[in-house]
Amino acid sequence: MPVPSERELIDGAAQGDRAASRALYERYAPRVYAVVRRIAGDEDLAEDAAQEAWIRAFRALPGFRGDARFSTWLHRIAVNSALQGLRGRRRRSEVQETLPDDLPDPGDDESADPLAARRLEAALDRLPQGMRTILVLHDVEGFTHGEIAERLGVQPGTSKSQLFKARARMRLILKGSELDLAGERSSDRETGD
């Protein structure tokens, strides 16, 4: 039996076909969760935002015209759901930091070093919520400072300065984790472990 195309799945799900809806969900759920998790920085909030994104997507699916790729359309819904979840919990305290430009996105390259991906995620989790949000929106998701300003209710200059601060903080955090790792390695040699 031939595998249905993405367009066939979209059309089927828009018409209420549960199997098509399930297939779309299974195909894109990891991506949706990854983007909301990076923005939220919190497992519970990420789960809520991902669920909300899927509810919104399936409700809006009959209006999906295909002007953009489905993955892009769904991505925007996921980002907006995560941001709305942050606002709802009043966790947006300061808009500051984001990831350095030269760091890879740990979710995109399946062949990437898993240790490096874990270090990036751990460092990202150590940023204040506002910094993490701007960093993820700009450096990972590709939003412009104007788009970020509009979504977060700040000035584009604020987004730029907070991005600069976030990158600096990420460098310090990552440099510190390298020192921690080097210290663990040297202490392992000293103890013979």
C-alpha cells in the first residue's frame, strides 16, 4: 500500500480523518516539542505548549492553503503557543540572552555529538527565561529582531542588546562547563577511575 503524501495527509486531517491526523502528529511531534522546549526551558510548560500547538494546528488545518510549507506553518504555531504559555505563567521577567551564532542547533543534526548537544541544552537551561527566549527565537528559529520585538512587546533595540548579552552569557556558561569537564577528567586520572 502506498504511503500517503504530506498533502494527502493534510487534506485528510482537515476533513477529520483520524488516521491522517495521527500520521501528521507522529511525523511532526518531535519537531514541535523541540521548538517549544527550547523556548520554554521547562518540561511542564513545553508539554502544555506542544499540546496547545497541536490543538490550534488541527483547528486551523481546514484553512491551510499551502502558501508556505506545512512544517513552517506548524512551526509558527508552535512558537506562538510557547510564547503565549510563557506570558500566561508570567515567566517573562527579563529579555536578555540567546545562543552564540557559531553554535549548532542540537536538534537539527542527528549525527551531532550527543554530549555537545546535552551541554548546549544544559547551558540554555541556565539562562534566564527572557534571554533564552530571545536567543532561541533569533539564533535557532531565525526570527528577525523586528519579529521578536513584535511578539514580545519590546523594542528591536532591546532584542538586539539582549541577544548580545545572551551570547556572552552562553560563552561563559559553555566555557565553564568545559573547565568542569576538564577538571572531572583530571580528577578521574588522579584517582585512577
